[in-house]
Amino acid sequence: MTGLPSSTADVAVTSADALLAGSLDARLRSEERLRLMLDATRAGIVDAQVASGETYASARFDEIMGCVPGAGPRSLHAFVRCVLPADCPRVLGQIRESLRRGQPHVIECQIRDARGDRKWLHLRGEVLLDARGRAERIVATVVDITDRVRQDNERQRLETEVHHAQKLESLRLLAGGIAHDFNNLLVGVLSNASLALLDLDPDSPARDVVLEIETTAQRAAELTRQLLAYSGQGRFVVEPLTLSDLITEMTPLLRSVTSKSAVLQLELDPESPVMRGDATQLRQVIVNLITNASDALLGQPGRITVRTMRGVAAATESEYLHFGELPAHTSTVCLEVVDSGCGMSRATTERIFDPFFTTKFTGRGLGLAATLGIVRGHQGRITVRTAPDQGTSFLLEFPVARLARQSPRGAAVRDTSPGGGTVLLVDDDRVVRGVCTALLTRRGYAVESVESGRDAVDRLTQRAEPFAFVLLDLTMPGLSGIDVLREVRRRERAEDREPVTVFLMSGYSEQDVSSGLGDITIAGFLQKPFTISDLDALLANLSPD
């Protein structure tokens, strides 16, 4: 300021100070605005020198990394050490490629922060080049996207569940359609087989052929019931059966699932008591036990023995493991599967019925879990006797049914006493109407048949004389069987008339049909497909005049 008057110099200094102060204030305001904007984005900032490794990191970055300000990672390698091992190769590869090309990078990765919490980070980096075009600095924003990723994962999970539910619903509808149409076809096969058996002499060589047709059709019906069960519709059908007969029919299958080096020995009681059970479920149990027994031989020569016998449930014995409850002194029918294999320790035995527990190298561990569920569903009990290197025995006990023994397979089908009166037959399938008409006519009934629910309601309300009974299909276009029942019962109450006797028939199980009836009453249920013996059992419910 030499050569200027003192007053002029003072003014110049004051002006310079004001200018400097204003510039500093503007810079501070600019930095404050930048800080506020960064805080608003919830992003951390990292500015790293490539050559020296000198790094600036914002307080928000340290917070994201779970550190107090100034204590977060201050180098690329320190940051990468926080990245989960599965993501490390990808993160390093993308950063190196970005430095080589001098181009920005966008990375999403998982880290474990200083507190040990797992987080998802979104990194967006810009590479700044020096005068020679080489990477000099990386400036990156780091955003914690953990909440967003969790929300996305939850949304994907819900979408998957909805998609799965939609597929199950589609399968349910498909299974229902198959059950209805396929069982109608099987009604024709089974019922015509029953009619043929009525006309065949007991010594006719054709009888065995017709019986085989009948047996094959029953197996086809079981497949349909399985499809309904696995799609969430229907329950397995419980009926009188004998374990000895069941195993005899399964013998070829059991030999096919048994190791070639094993001897399968059957010791079946020819007078095995009758139990009530589902044949399909019990076949699954038997196959599971034989398969496990075969696996226990470890490919070595050995013996698998299958026994059926009468029994009386004893009180629980402490030296054996029991699964399921069965009152003492209950009359039982027993199935025992014994192998000479490797046996099991008690600790292993206590877990063999746990879902997904398995001692095999492959498999899902569901076979014995399903077995226990089926046995308990039949009010039975499993007793396991085993020890290492001493083989294993599975003893299954089921309550004996309180009914007479079934007629043996191949016995002649006999006519029962004829009925009387007129029957209204309601079914939309021509084949079913034909065979039901033939069966009912054979039993002495006159038959009027209609193919729709609306026609059934009209016929029931217009006929002066009451029908002996109505045989009504559940699933029909327009008015379903239940719709017909509701309308008929409503009119009967309004006109104070005696309710007509109605038997429902369906490919679905009786339990499922009953659940949809509410307070509507029926006289009985006939499950498709059926034989003339099934129809006779249904007609036995009719009260004598």
C-alpha cells in the first residue's frame, strides 16, 4: 500500500478483509449446503488417492460401516476386508476394471460392519484421471440399502407364495375335473363288471378275467384318490381290509424294491383279522419299511421277514421304543418287518421318525415320518426293537375292526332281495345313467333318469307319487347336487311334505361331501366308482315298508 494516503490504505485493507470474509462465508454456506444435500441422500462419501491410498471419508460413511467418525476403513483393502467373502471377487474385479478403463462403476454387495451386522451397500464410483489419462482418484457414494433389499426379498417371497397358491388352485381344479370325469368312466367299467359277474356261472373261465378287470379299475380309482389328496382335496378312503391280503397283492412290488442280495420271507396269517384302513396309505407304509430294511443290509446278503399276526396290545415296555398310543388289552392285527442288517443305536432310533432326519447319503428323510403319521392316523402304534449289528424290527399294531370278515376275492356276487317302487336317477353322464339304471333294474326298481339338476327339481316337485329314493350326483353343470338338495328341502318345508330319501354319489370322499352339506340331511353316500355290492350296501340303509 506504499504511496497511498493512510486513510486510503485503511479503506483498501478494510475492503480486502470484507471481500475475504465474504468469500469465506460463501464457501462455508456452500459446504453447509453440500453437507445438507449429502445428509438428505443418506449417502456416505469416499475420496481415495489411487497412488498414495490417502482417503477422505465422510462421517456418514463411518456410520454406515458401524464405526465412530474417523474410525472407518481408510483404504480400498480395508473396505474390501469388510465385504462378505462370496462378494469379494466380484467387487474387486469391478473396481479394477473401472480403474483400468477410467470409467464409473456401480456395485451392490454385502458387508459385515464393525458391529458384526450384515448390510447391503450400493456403491457408485467415479474415476478421476490425471493429465496423462491415468486413474488418479476414486470418488464414490455409499448408500445403505439393507431395508430396501429386505423389502424386495419380502415382496419376492410373497409373490412366490401367491404364485405357488395359484398353481395349487389350478392343480386343485384340474384334479377335481379329472376325478369327476375319470370316475364316471370307472363307474361304467366296475358296474358292468359287477353285472357280468351276476350272470357268470361260478365255474366260468371268464370269471377270473372279469375279476381282474374289476381289480384293475379299483387300482385306477386309488390313483385318482391320491391325486385328489395331494392337491388338497379329498381324504383317503377308509374301508375294511386285511393286511395279509394287502401284502399278498403287493408281493411282486416288494420283491422289486428289495436288494438282490436279500431274501424276502413272508409269514402271513391266512386268518388275519379285519382292520379299517386306507389301502393306498398302508401300501406306502409297507413299501417304506421294506425299503428301509433293504437299505439296512448295506448291500450285503441278509434276510427280510414280513409277518402278520393277531395280537393284544400290551403296556409300554421300557426296553423298547414305542411311537403312537394304543390302549392296553386292545385286540390288534399286527404287521412286523424284521431285517438282519446293521441295526441302530438308541440315539438314532429316537430320531428316525423326525421329518428330514436320514442316515442315508441321499433321500429327503420323509419316509418314516410319513409312516408314523399314517399309523397314528389309523389309531395304531409302532414299536422299534434294534441294536447296532443286531438288526431291526418294526412292529405295527392296529385295532381290529368290529365287523365280519370280507368275502374272499373271487367269491360269486349274489342277487339280493329285490326292491320296489320308482327311483329318480340324476347324473349328467350318459354312461353312469346307463349302468346305474341296469343295476337298479336288476334290484327290482323302476328307474326315471334325468341329466341335470334343474330337471331333477322339476321332476321331484311335479310327480304326484313319491319316489322310492333319489340317487343324486354331486357335480353337475348348472345346479349341483347340493343345490338340488337345498331347493328340494326348502320346498318340502314350505309345503309340509315328507322329505324324500336322497343318496348322494360323487368321486370325492364322503368326508369332503359331508363338509359341504351343512344341516342338509341325506340317507347315504355312494363313492364313485362303485360295484353292485357297494350299491347293495347303500340300499340296505332303506327302512323296510
